[in-house]
Amino acid sequence: MDSFVIQFVETKWKYCLVATFCVLSLSVVNGQTIDTKILPGLTGGVQIETQSPLYNAAFLEISDMLDDKQPLSIKRAVFLTEWAYLDGKLDYEEFCKTIDNAADFIEKFIKANGMEKYKTAKNMALIEYFFRPYSGNDHKPFIYDFSDVEGIEDYTKQFVSKVMQTHSGQCRSLPMYYRVLAEAVDAEAYIAYAPRHVFIRYRDEDNFYSEEWVNVELTTHQLVPEFAIKEGFEITEKAIENKLYLHPLTAKETVAVQLADLAFGYWAKYKFCDDFTWLCANKSLEYYPQHPKALATKGNYLESAIIKRLAYNGYGIDEQILFLESQLKMVSEQLEHLGWEDMSEELEAELNKVGEDVKREQEEKF
């Protein structure tokens, strides 16, 4: 299975980042000129300059959503994270049109099949839309894309807009598109995490199953019982109690996740952890403090800051280095407290085997 990457080291300098950047000109977004600077009033008194005015604009708008200064929209937040990476070459009207067409089909599907009597009808219809061929999805179910699953060669492989265009994606983009459509049809559905994995949960209000939650595995087209997720991913009760895994994310937490994704895309694009990375991670953690990706992003920033300070300091240790080390240790301890652990080699091998089985079945079916 694929993953978002959690990778930073504590007080060990494994990476030496060297990057050059071109200076981007000012951009105009929603009629307002946006430059590369984020003013001190938004950052605790520190002026932060980003590599891109588009990333600046995306951060400000998503941040305003979280602070209740703008309407909360998962669709808009997802769009902004991808729009910034694509240098503004993603059209919002077309993005919305695709979502609106899918939502219209889902609502018609419910009526055509007499499903209004079920409380979970919208989720049932969404599952059909993803799993089986219908006119509403151009007779193309949404399947797992096994090429470059972590987006190392092509970061856009992780994008929802890519799923919308190709009807293929991975364990981050498929559930996020489901969540965007759930928002569009006002269905109660939630993003949830397992180690290196993302899936959808919704309440079994119709009592079709023996559990409180229905767990939708979009990568394998299955509804998976909770015990199977716990055992299959070796999830501890501690991690569940601390809302690290199996926690159904609220809409605001889901939007906060987009800021961590924004920071990750920024790094993927510029290969650089700077103050903007720190800003996104901290704002994300303000509204979703258990998010491992945001914590790891913060750790990556601190590690990068230590490397820069060491180079500046002739590799001598000073008070700033010690402070940054202490902050990095706190991030590591927080992840440990939540119940995050490195995946064992045995579990990774087992999940890779499952992935091969899914790939073979998918090739036979589609």
C-alpha cells in the first residue's frame, strides 16, 4: 500500500539540501495582488517570505477557513493545494463542474433506485459510483493506480484532480475525492487514517452491519470490518484513544490536513523546508494536533533549520542549535506519545503482498 511519508531524524544530520530558486513575479488572485510575503500579523510577529505567491494565497485562504473568516469548504481547500503546486494551471470552474456532475448523478441514482428510505443512501450511492460502472462515471469505476504510488517521479499522482480525470488514484487521493463528493451531496462521511493509509468511515445508521462504523476501502473496493483494520495494520489501542488512527476527521480537521499537504507539496516542488513549511505545519496542528504528517513536516523543518544553522556556524554548537534540537525532540516525543511507530519489516512485507494481490485481481477484472 502507498503512504504519506513520515521521515525525519532526531539530532542526526542525514540530509544536505541544496536548491536554487527563481523569483516569481506578483500574481493576482480573486482580484487582489498577492506577493511572496506573509505579513507579521498572521505569523506571531515574524514576516515570512515564500517561494511562490500562489502558495501564499492558498495558505491565507485555507487559514481563513479554519479561523472562520471564510466558509469552510473541503472542495476549495483540496483545489488550492493542487492549484498552488500546478502554478495556477488548474481551473476552478472545471474542477467544480466535474464534482457537480458527479453529485447530480448520485442524487438521481438514489431516486431511481428508491433508496430514499435508507439513512445511509448517499454513502451507498457513493460506493456504487466508485466501485461499479455507470453512465455517471463514464462506465469507469475508480481503481488503484499502481505506478509511482508515492508520487516520487510525478507528485501529481497524489492529486484529486488526477483522480477526477483518470478515474485512478491511490490511498490518499481516492478517499479525499470521496470526501469532496460527500460534502457536495451532504453525506455524513469521514476521512480516517491507519499506518501509511487513508480510508473512509461512515456510521451504520441503517444497521446493515454488526458494527457502529462502515469502513470503505476504496483501493480494494471493499467494506472492511474494524477488527481487520486493527489487526491488518497492527494498530494499538493507544493510537486509537489518542485519535491517531481510526479517528473520523471533522470537516475542519480535514481542511487542516490540506495545510499539511500544502507544505508537503511545497517541499516536493522546491525541495526546500523554509519558514512557510513551518507556518503550514503549525497552523494545521492548531486545528488537528494529532496529524502525523503535520508533525513530521514540522520535524523536517526543524531538521533543515539545524543543518542551516550548523553550516552558518562552522558546525559549532550554540544556543540556537540546542533550542532547535529540543524542539525536534518534542516533536519526536509527541509522535511517540500518540502511539506512532515505525512500520515493522514484517508488516510492510505483508502489506506489499496484499498490494500485489490487489493488483493482480484488478488487472483480471479491469
